[in-house]
Amino acid sequence: MTDHPADVPQAGRRRWLVMLPLVLFVALAGLFLVRLFAGDPSKLPSTLIGRPVPTFTLPPLEGLTADGKPVPGLATADLKGMVTVVNVWASWCAPCRDEHPLLIELAKTPGVRVVGINYKDQPENARRFLGALGNPFAAVGVDTSGRAAIDWGVYGVPESFVIAPDGTIAYKHVGPLSPISLQGPFKAALAAAAGKKP
């Protein structure tokens, strides 16, 4: 028995309706992949640029010392008075290890203070990381829950922020710092922030 001629368009329409979700899924997946790999992630916009740093208080990294004294924690009030680079890092983050020598060098820059927010890390691992690679941080606040990072609009570690002496966020760099990024917009942001008085 053969299909009636009127049934043929009906069957084709049913097949199309069955395929429609798959076609939509493939189209959306393709769009997602294009957007995911398009552009430079360090250029993601931040709504915090030009605004005061978020209100936060983070405890120190227990047991971390410098010159025989405990390294302090970090709070909003600590980010006023001079140009400060806030680096969000973790011992389990491979790119953090890659950028660390640059933070050591940056900490030697006159008029620039480097501080860290240790993100969702184990204290002993964070201390071991700094013990092996050196400690560029004048202060380290521990963000065990990740709440402070959310307030800062952190996408993932590492991220670095340039804070002007008046306590406003002047620049945000997503991803590890590199010699090229330090010579480009990051350097310009440090210079611009130095011109802003508290």
C-alpha cells in the first residue's frame, strides 16, 4: 500500500518539526563557540571602572610573614593614598604562577603598592606558593568563599586591578599579566592613576 499523495507533504512537515530542536541547538552552540573564542578576554568591560572599590574586609593569610612580621589582611580603607595594584590569585592557578615574576618586578616600582586577594585557596598551599616564588604583596586578604571576588566582578583568576590614590578602580586586566600587557594599557593606567590625588 502506498501513501496517499496528500500524506507526503504532511510527513515532510513532521520530519522538519522533529529536526527543528536539533537545528536550533546546533545554531546556538555555533554562536556560543564563536563568541567564546572571539576577541581578547583581557578587554572585557567592567562596570566598576571609575567607581570606588567595593566595600570589603578580608582576613590575612594565616602564618604569612615578611621580614619577621605578619603580612596584614586587606580592606577597602587600605586601597587609598597611593597607586595600588590588586591581584586576585590562587596557588592552584597555573597562569598565576606564570605572571608571578612580573608581580615581583612590579612591586619594585616606586610609588606602586601591590596587594593580593587569595581566591578560594588552602592557606598552606598559598603560603607554599609564595614561599617558593616570592611574595610581592604588601598585604594579602583571604577570600575563602569567593564573595569579595564577586563584588569585584572577577571572571576568574588571575585578574589585576589598578586602583588610584582616591580609591577608585582605574583599570582591570583579565587573565595573566605579560610583558606586553605591562607595557601597554596597564602601564598607561598606572601613570594615569598616579595623576589622581586622594
